[in-house]
Amino acid sequence: MSRHCCISGCQNRSGSGLSFHQFLQETSLRRAWTLRVGREGWLPLKNSHICSQHFTSDSFLTGFHRRQHLKPDALPTIFDVQLQS
């Protein structure tokens, strides 16, 4: 199943070399992420993701096999992104 970014106006999909991050379970951060999606009345589903282009570089930790992981308190803050092909 192909992942896509749920941020309004972003068309990035898996296979573009970006990482995709699921919505957090922690209530206040989940609410903050949801508001930043930019879609009135929208609520995330279990398969909703935000691509790595919406996070600053200091939002990430480098983990096992150099895989990027978001810090627990990371918020999407970049909304003017270019489509990755």
C-alpha cells in the first residue's frame, strides 16, 4: 500500500526517498498535528501520515541502520514544500 502525505496541498508519496510518520497516540500532540494538516474538520485515521519534508532537521533522531525517527515532541512546521519525484 502506498503512503501519501495528508498535509493539505502536499502530494508526496512513498517511493520518493522521504520518510512518512504516523500520527502520535499522545492526545495533545495528536491534536496539534491534526490542526497543522490544514483541512477543516479532518481527523486522522490509523493509516494517515505526514512526510518528512514538513519537519525541521532537528526534529529527527538517527536510529538503527541510519533510519530517521521523529523526536517524541516533534511538530510539523514546514508547509511550503516541493513535490519529490
